Amino acid sequence: MTGLSRQVIECLVAELAPRWQARHRDRLTARARYRAIGGGARHRFGFTDRLLATLVHLRHGLTHDVVAAWFGVHRSTITRSINEVRPLLAERGCRVNGGIRLRTLADVVAHLGHHPRALMDATEVRVRRPIAGRPGRDRFVSGKARLNTMKALVICDPVGKLLFCGEVRPGSMHDITQARTAGLVDLLLHTPLGVQVLADAGYQGLGTDTNGVVITPKPKPQKRRTSLPPSVIAAHDAARKRHSSQRIRVEHVIGHLKNWRILGRYHGRREHPDATIRAIAGLLSDHQHTNRNENTLRRPRALPATPRTR
């Protein structure tokens, strides 16, 4: 139901359970109490159940009522569990080789010093439209999708392993403006020589700001295309196709992110998509670094089909 292997879920429980217990203890000691810590009723809905409920909610985009019916608890328990576990998942960051976690853009740029090539793009998640009369209602209207969306920045390596997903902005913001407001330009200016970040045509102009670190396809010569020689047109089209084939991996990563149905259309509060996207990015990176052959070897072999007799 979660789309994650047993190995990943076991690692999540071992990693996040102590942090959840520590935060729960700090929350209890932050206010005056008439009962000692540890007294009273025990949690019937433990951390493992809370984690699984959060993963099912993120994977399928189900409402809290449906998840509560599946687990046999009240809706408020599911809401409280998701609000507790989702920040823990969002703080983990994306996993890379060596067990290192990349949590910010600064960590990603530092990682590019050892792996000097990356792919960059932006993806939009549809959100609810603000109510009429509220200030800034048009901030979420995307000029490309013609819908109310929020935009996230996605960075991966040439193989397709996710490095970063976050810096969520309203859908009306352009891709290059999102990268500039996130501070990516200042970070890329101090990268070592040889670092390349491939991006699409939405980031044209960012290569000049970063001294050639960001590489975008050349614009199409539409007005003078008929007057150019056929060899020049063919070379230009081949260069654009070569660039597109090199950065197609980031489109595949965005497709894997959208497999988590909650990113198909987000029905929650617009304050939470940032934590939701970062939590899913960390889970996807864990799934990309697991050995999936171990799970297939544990499965029992199917019995051979018996031939039908007339």
C-alpha cells in the first residue's frame, strides 16, 4: 500500500522513532502538568502505525476519514499523526551514495564538486484556489497550466537519482525567478570549474548569471529559419535534441514523484505542500538506493499452471 520495500520502512522506524519520542517528551514537559510523565493511558496507535498511516496518505492522497477507517481509529488521530510524522520525513533530505543526506541547495552545490553534472527542472502541483476577496489570490495562477498551482525545484544526477526537491513557490512565479529567489545563482557562482547543470528553455539567461554553469538549449531561429542553409538548421536541431536526450532523466524523476498521488492534486492547506514534497523526495531517494533484488528473491515461486484437459 505504501509502494516502499520492507527494508525502507524498517529503516524509517529505526531512524524516526527516537526523534518522535523525544519531541513528544519535549511537548509534554513544555507545559505545567498535574500528572507525572509516563502516567495515564498508553498510546494504542504507536509510532509504526502512525508512520504507515502517513505513508498511505502520501502515496494515495486519501482523506483522513478514509485512512482512519482503514486503521480503525478516529479521524483526529490520523490528522495528529500526519502532522507529527510529516515534518520528520521532510527533515531527512535526499540520500546519496555513502549515506550522505542533502537537505539544502548549499548541500547540493557542495555535492556537485565531487559529481560535476546535474539536471534541473521545475514541477507544478495543483492546489486549491483561495477564497474570493482574499489578498494575493492570483499568486497561485500558473500562466503555463492555467490552474492554481505551487512550483517546486527538482535537481537530480545524470543517472536519475534525486538530489533535491523543494523551494516551493506560488505557480505564478517563473522558473528562472524561482531559482534566483532560492539563492541558486549565488551558490553556483562559487562552484569548482567543470560543474554543469543542464536545464530546459525556461532557464535561458541563467547561464550568463552563473558564468556558464547552467546550460540551456539554444533558442529556435524562427524568423530567419527559412533563409538559413539546411545544414545549419539540421545542426541546430541535432544540438537541441542532444540536449533534450541528456536531461530527460529529470523528467523521469518528476514522473516518479507524481506517482505519489497526493502530488497529483493537493487538497490540503497551502502551508503544507513544501513539507509534503520534501518528505516524498526523501522517500523516493531511499527507494532509489535500495536493493530491490532482495525483495524479489524472498517471494515464493509461482506454481506451474496445470494444462487444461477437455
